[in-house]
Amino acid sequence: MPQLPSVTRRAFMKGGAMAVVGASAIPSFLTRSVLAQATTAQAQGKKLVVIFQRGAADGLSIVVPYREKSYYDLRPSINIPQNQVIDLDGFFGLHPAMQPLKPLWDQGHLAMVHACGSPDPSRSHFDAQDFMESGTPGSKITPDGWLNRALAAEDAARRTHKDSAFRAVALGPQIPRTLQGKIPAVAVGNVRDFSVGGQNPAATPIASSFESMYGDSVNSVLHGTGAETFEAVKMLKATDPAKYVPAAGASYPGGAFGNSMKQIAQLLKANLGVEAAFADIGGWDTHQNQGNVNGQLAGRLKEFSQSISAFWTDMGDQAESITLVTMSEFGRTIQQNGTGGTDHGHANVMFVLGGSVQGGKVYGKWPGMEKSQLFEERDLAITTDFRQVLGEASYKTLGAQNLEVVFPGAGLQNSRFLNLLKA
């Protein structure tokens, strides 16, 4: 690749679609590196975005089995009335606060997997989240996260090039359990302000000579797990995040999750070499005053749906190369409690969105809601292991073909995928 000139103020790198605004030139060694990494990542094409709904979302009032009489009998004050459910297939329907996602369903980009979750019966938020993020239900000694292992499995299968420092990125103050492992990852607290977090004990310090040479152009430190931390700061600086304008029609809601999704879109569109991105949204632990069409749950779902819909719109044509999956540690009890809420349950629902998703369908075997069909006579039973969904996403999006590496002991086989994604 021929040497590129230094990129100066208001320059534009067409190949990387990266606007660069700065008071001083960016070194040519950096522009060469960024372009090389972006080109390689772009050639591979696909990207995986993972969303964790922390607190145990109530899947039964998110994707409502509105033809189930038991749903209404056991939830007299918090059910979603049939006439207000957004019908999907004549049996299931969306909570009315999720209207922004209906067009994506109609277009065939959005699918759900119901009665899905972890086979471990724990009702502890801490343990259940750990099991799902490690990808090893029941084991507390797994040292790394499933998404990090998926990237490692991809490496073993087909990668030979030098990685971007932004190959794996999380929006938040620290690197989540999901992305911990041998593949370098970075945690970005706020792209706009260059406020970055997630110091890892194993992180390599920024080279002091480079820091002193270009220190004026760095507002704060980006903490990651790899040796390219300094380069990551410069790459992030080059995207000029303060000037980012979402695509026409992409209206992100206020709040932390909307901001996270906007920043993921920004990082993806800047062609920084991102292959895996992670964000989370809390507030799903609705033990009291859950509400129905309106209320606590509805508020969470409105932000959740608007943020994902805006992200999809913002990505434009690039959305075709993205797979987005959602997960939550467990569902909630079928029966409402005495304080107008629900307690810790078992099976839940996962969303899968993307250009290669075979959407417009609710996947999974429905177990039923009669007492004899329930898990421990109180919860929706699991008929699809969450690793089936994440395994297919890892295999078909990241190219992680060795699923035993990604989810050890799960016995996943591509011949038994739900076929949520086109090959």
C-alpha cells in the first residue's frame, strides 16, 4: 500500500468514510494503519452487536402470548389487553410501547425466540448474568466471556491480519464479562467527550513518548486490554465525535441506552474495524408497580425500542451487514405478586435483528402456560437454550465455526440451528 499523506484539518478519507477534524496533522503512520484495518474489516463485512437487558426483563409482557387464557388469569392488573397488543402472528404480539420495532418485523429484519434462556435454575441476578456472559451455565470458574471466545474462534478459523484496536468495543465504564478474555477489547464511556473507562489490570500502558508527543490531541485515556491503546485513542479522536450527526430519520431517545446505541452506530460508521460491540440497559427488575400498557415496564420498553429502531435507521445500507441480539439473565414469574409486580422467573424472550435475519417470525417451541407445563409450577419453561441463538450468531456473523470453543460443553451443532440467519 503506497504511503498516504498526513491528514490535516477538515480532510476527508473517502475510503474509510472518516471525517477528520483536528488542530494538527495526524501522523501518516496512523492513517495508514487505520485505513488498512478498516479495509480488512470491511472486506469481512459482518458485525455482531449484543445488548444485555440487566435485571431480568419480563418476556411475557414484552412478546405477549395474547391467546393464552392463563396469561390474563394470572396477571389481572398488569396484563397487556388483547386489543392493545401489536399483533405479530395471531398468537404473539408486542407490547404497545414497542411500536418502533414493528416496521422491522414487517420488513423481515426482526425475529424473536420465545421460551428461551439459561438451563441453570438460578434466580440470582449476579449468578445468572455471570453464567450467560461467560456462556457456561452453572460454572463460576470460566475465566473469559463467550463473545471474546467467539472472536478467538474466528481467529483460529480464518484471520491472519493485524486487528484494529476497536475490534471489540463495549459502551460503558468497564469491559463487561462478555468481552473479557485474550482478545483485546476496549470500553468507551463517552465517545463525544473522549471519556473512556475500563482499566484492566493486564492492560498495556500507553507509550509515554507518544503520549507526550501528541498529548495535546488526547482529552482522556482509553483503557483496554491490548498494546494498541494509544493508537485507539488517536483513531477515536480522528472520528471527531462531537460533530457526529445521525442519518435522516434516526431519532435516538434521551437516556444512557439511546446514547450507547448512537455511539455504537458512530463507531461502526467510522470504519474503525469494529466487529463486535456490546451495550447494556438496566431497570428491568420489576418487583413492584410493573404497570401494563403504561408504567415502569412500558417506559423501559419505549427507550429500548426507540433506541434500536434509531440505530437501524442510522446505519442505513450498512445495517445489512449487522446482526443484533438481545439477552436478559432470566424471565419473570407468570403470576403477578402482591405489589403489582413480578418476581424472578425462568424462560424469557430474545430479539434478533439484522440484514441476514429471517425475520417476521417468533422462533422456538412454545411450552404452554398451564400449571402442568410450567417450570417448578411457577415459571415459563425453557425450550431453547440461549446458547443456540448466540451460537448461530457467532457462527454465521463472526465466522466462529468451532462452537465448542465458544460454548464449551453445550454440544452445539450447526445442523441443529434454528436458522434465524441466512447462511
